[in-house]
Amino acid sequence: IGFATSLLLARNGFHTFATMRNTQKSEIIKEIANNERLPLHVVQLDVNSDSSVKDAIENILVVGETSEIKNKNENKRIDVLVNNAGYELIGCVEDLSIEEIKAQFESNLFGMIRVSQAALPYMKNQMNGNSNSCSSVIVNISAITGRISFPGISAYSSTKFAIEAFSESMSYELKPFGMNVVLIEPG
């Protein structure tokens, strides 16, 4: 989902930053971006690390400020944040260790919260008190299992239920700032 979303946004003219924990796996997306001359950069980001998230946001703002494809009003901006990182832990409750379940929450839920918290000051600041225009959007990728759970994925489903609740509350908090929160539930 992240790969396709990054390419779609870049192909539609958005200055896009595709983030990934292991940038050694970025050859394909970099090759496509170079061949199509897309405004797409790859940035290292581990959603489980406070310092990695902070560094990634700072790198994105610096590249956005110095990029040859920006215009005068786009520096130090994050207009759209897509929270897509996560994985599916499969196993019945009695077969999973508490450490595995905590790791599932760390990546799927707390990673989304960590990145949102790091980007929000910049996203809110760029609104300049103009709540009439909605130019900043946070997109959280959940799953159908955030609404309906199934056997064998209790840890995964519980993170997706939590993303649903967090996204709904965050949408109410950010609406006065002219920001939208979008929740996508594949499946």
C-alpha cells in the first residue's frame, strides 16, 4: 500500500517522501522515480524509534526546503501524512507472548501516533490560523479487522480497532485547525 500510494501521489505532482525502515530495499521505487522524473525522495524512518521519526521529519523539511521542485510557498510543509507502517501478527492469544503483542502495538498503533505527533506541529503551523481551508490531511491505514475481528489475529485486530478510535478522536481535535483525518479500511 505504501509503495503504490507513494507513486500515485508523486505521479500526481505531490512532492512525496517514501519512508521505510530499511532503505536498502528502495532500489525499485528510486528507479521508477528517476525514470519518470517524479518528485519522490526516499527517507529512512523506523516508526518504533523516537529519534528515527524526529530525524526523518527534519530530513523531510530540509529536503522540501532546498528541493529544486518546490515553489516559494511549499518550504517546511507537510500537507499530507499517510500512516501506513505495520504488520500482521498471526496466532491465537495463548500462543502469543506478551512481548510479541507489545511489539504489534508498538509498530501498528504507537508508530502511527509517534509519526503523527512529530508532524502535527508543522502541519498545524502552516495553517496560519486559517481554519476555513482544509489543506492538511492525515491518512491512517487501518483494516477491515478494525471493525470486524477474526480468529487467530487478536493482536493485529486490537491494534486496528485502536487506530479506528484514535483516528476518530484525532479528527475532532484537528477539525478546528482546518485539518482532516481520513481512515482507510482495506479488506
